Amino acid sequence: MATETQSDPALDVVAWDLGPLLDGRGEEGVEDLLTEARRRAEEFARSHAGQVAALDGPGLVAAMAELTAVYELVGRAGSYASLRFSTDTADPARGALLQKVRERSTAIRTTLLFFGLEWAALDDEVAERLLAADGLDQARHHLRLERRYRPHLLSEPEEKLLTEKSVTGAAAWSRLFSEQVSAIGVRRPAGAVATADGDGADGQAGGEALDVALSRLASGDREVRRTTAEAVTAALAPGLRTRAYIFNTLIHDKAVTDRLRGYPTWLTSRNLANEVSDESVRALVDAVRARYDIPQRWYRLKARILGLPKLADYDRMAAVTSADEQYGWEESRDLVLSSFGAFSPEMERHARRFFDERWIDAPVRPGKRGGAFASSAVPSVHPYVMLDFTSQRRDVLTLAHELGHGVHFALAAKQGILQQHTPLTVAETASVFGETIVFNQLLARTSEPDSRLALLAEAVEGAIATVFRQTAMNQFEDTVHTARRTDGELSVERLNEAWASTQRDLLGDSVELTDGYRTWWSYVPHFIGTPGYVYAYAYGQLLALSVYQRYVDEGDAFVPHYLEMLAAGGSRSPEDLGRIVGIDLTDPGFWSAGLDLVEAQLRAAEAAARDAGRLG
């Protein structure tokens, strides 16, 4: 592996090819796809509006096949526009194309709204008889789920109005937030070494991309961490009131929609989409909060390892050893593929296509959206993965995480566009599982005590970030959504205090929170684009750890069951997907068992710290 930070020439060409989404027709292909989708949607409406109750089994099968074809056309155009925008949010032409696609897609969805409403209005007995028809394998579970929304649906004119207005409402505000955050430039502190992308993103407003700056918080130099945190806080300040206004607006927009639809809590609609009850989510959150001692115990241990009386917030991700291990792109690719292949040649084969067929965009660039994600695009084409790869070891695990999603999407493509996706509660299972496979491969080939400690520390901190921090973020959302509904618009200081309060609950007295950290809620995209999303990370992490434990217990015999679960996509409920791999999600002790596995990771890290002689 590389021992110093440097530019990686192999990374320069890792850009995705979006041509397959448009059949190689270039940008004009977007217009062709949307025109054809609109034509077919209007024809479908002429044939079926007011007639859904008269459908027989074969008629429903034919109708769903036509709807699927329309959604595929819209999905291809939308995927192209959104993926292209994500790599340069500062380009007005890309933003204009994205907006055009959203407006045209919304008009198409509006034309087809009648079908879902008429389907939900059918008597249960009639619906069940229709659902028994042969040929509905790619739509049956989707159709069942649609009927769960029946108590919350409005009249057709009202539904059309909400759909039409969404493009200039929540979607527009979310895009503005993305553009604002992508444009943030962070001054590089004196003494900080340039990352693998050179000097970050010189095109950012006044400095590096936010993600590049945040990666410096893993530095072994405390002064670099401190000054980086100060620089991030300073960079967040100019647009803070604007982002707070966007957040307030979207919270209120959701409150209005929830009121109109009769959802009893701000989270109920998310839970319904995730196929879980309000009560089960509360049980998850309560179980995690009851074990906040785990992250607090780790941070106290980490302070001892680093020789500090107490960690500050900017120390939480600090490297626990002086070794600054860097991984080049090709080395990272080979490590992930070999790890996947050791588990399953089929899993490796699917993952390798992402590299060979240009399904990945990895370099940090000016204006590129921060973070990492996997997009399913549409089943008729293939998934895509976006990274901001900076050659850190954590980037190797991020690559494994997103490829876990990608392989999941690829295997589930046979379920069709209506059932390819699992609920968010299960969506993180494949990604965390893939990350765990690679982590254990790294650990198995590492014998030097300091290196083992560094790896185990990353595992513990990954679990803390995914299970405990996301739960604290859920509590932040709960606080601000509830307060916005009762007290009106929330000031920046009120948002800051909600963030600080829920972080203090998580960290206790194990970490000192600086004043600057109070504003760091303001760059988190999930709060904006997917309210209520974050608890699904905790759900998925604990589920994935339990699934991986089944693999440890059963060995190779487990592999076919795991691949079967991924291939099922969203064609079954979370409980049914869990049963495929021997997991009972209805067991009240499930969450505690998963948290015990996180605590076992902590004990392993404690032992590694002792073995490395790092406890004084």
C-alpha cells in the first residue's frame, strides 16, 4: 500500500458511463424517453381510468406490465439527469436538465395517479382474488403494499395537486440544499497534507470540498484535527441561515402533508414505507439509547489510547495509531473483489462488472455531491456507484459498502422496477455485510498489534456511527419536527441546541462538545431529502451483524440463503426476507442480541489496545 498521500493516476479515469441509460443517444435521448413515456401514460389512462374495478386477473397482469414499461422509461431519463447532476451540481445546464426531467416526470405520474387510487378503493375480497393471478410476480407485493396507504389517500384531484406542486416544493428545496452544501469550500489548515485528489477541489468557494476536509478529522495530529474542525465550522457559517430556512420549510411542508393524510406522528409515513410499525421503531430506538454506554465506554478508552484526559468532538475519528495507511484505487479494487470472491464467486462476478463496465464515479471534483451512494437506476440497465475516493483505508470500506448495495440491486433486478428495492430497514443489510467481509479480510492479514488495533477501532467506530449516532440523529429529527409543529419556525440557535442536546445524550461526559460543533447538523442531506431515514441505518447495521453471525456459524452452507435474500429484493416483507437467512425480526430480543455483537467488537478493541501496550 502507499505510505504517503499522493495523487493516484489510476483514479483519474474512474468515471461512470451513463450512455446505456439513453441507449447511446446522448442527451437528446432524455427527450425521446420522456415523450414516449408520456404517450404511453396517456394511452394507458384512456384505456383504464374508471375501469380498474372491472379488471380480471389477466387484465391486471397486462396493466401492470404496461405501467412497469412506463416507469422504466421515466426511470432511465431520471437516473441519467440525477446522476449527471450529482457529479457537478454547480453546472447550470445539468441543473436545468434535472429540473426539466422532474417536471415532465411529475406530469406523467399525475396522469397515472388514478390507477393506485382505484386499486386501493377495491374491496379486500376482490383485490385478493385479483392478486392470485398468474404473472404478477413482479408486482404482487407492491400491490399489497399500495393498499396499506388506503386510510391516508386523498381524492384524485387533491392527489394530483400535491403531486404537481411537489416539483416546486420539497424537490426544489432539496435541490437547493444540495447545491448549497456542494458549493461549501473549507480552508485547508496550515500543516495539513493534501489528500489523494491533490488540493481537494480548488473550484469550491474558497477551499476544499467539505468531504475532503472532514476526512482530515482522522489525522493523527490533534492540531490538524482542531484547526480542521474550526475551518469546517467557519465554512458552514455563511449559508447557515439559508440552510436553516430550507430545513424549516421542509419540516413544515411535511407537517402539512401528514395532517392532510391523517398520519398521527411525523415518522408514521416513513415507518409505513419501511413496512414496520411505529411501536417496533420505538423499541429499536429505546434499545439503542439504553446502550449509549457502549460509545461512551469506547470514547473513554480512546482518550487513554491517545493520551488525552478527554476527547473533544473533533477527536472522535482520530487515528489511534501513527501509521497513516493509504490505499490506491487498484489495490482497493483488488482487495474488495478478492474479499467478495472468497465469500461467493457470484458476488465477485457482479461486483467486478462495476469496474469493468464503468459503473463507478470515484474522483473528488469541484461541485461534485459529497458522500457516497449507490443508485439502482433501472432494472433494464444496471446500477451505478458514486464515491469521493481519497485513498484512506475507510474509503476501501466505503467502496465495499456501496458495492454491497450495487450487488444487491443487480441480483434483485429480476424483481422489476416495482419490487427491486427493499424497504430502508433492510436496504443497508447488503452494504454492511459487504463492508464486514472486507473488514475481516483486512483483519485476517494483519498481525502487527498497532495495525490490528487501528482496524478494530474502525470497526467499533463504524458501528457507533451507524447504530448509535444515527439513533441520536433520529432523536434530533424527532425533537425538531415535533417542536416545529407546536412552536412554529425554529431559529438557528434552536436547531443548534437540539443538535447539541441529542449529541450530549449520546456522548455523556466522554466527549467535550465545542461551540462550533453545534452547527454541524446543517450539512446532513438525509434530514432534507429523506426525513426519518436515519434510524434505518441502525436497523440495517444490527440486522447485518446478525446475518454475518449466521454466516460465521454456518459457513459456506449459508451463502445460497444470503444470495436468495438479496435476489428477492422488495418482493417480500422484511420479516419474510429475514426468515430466508434464519433471522426472526419479530423476536423482542433481536435488538439486544445485535447490540451484544457491537459490544463484542468493543471488547475486541479493548483487548487489542492492551496487546499493543497503548493503555499506559
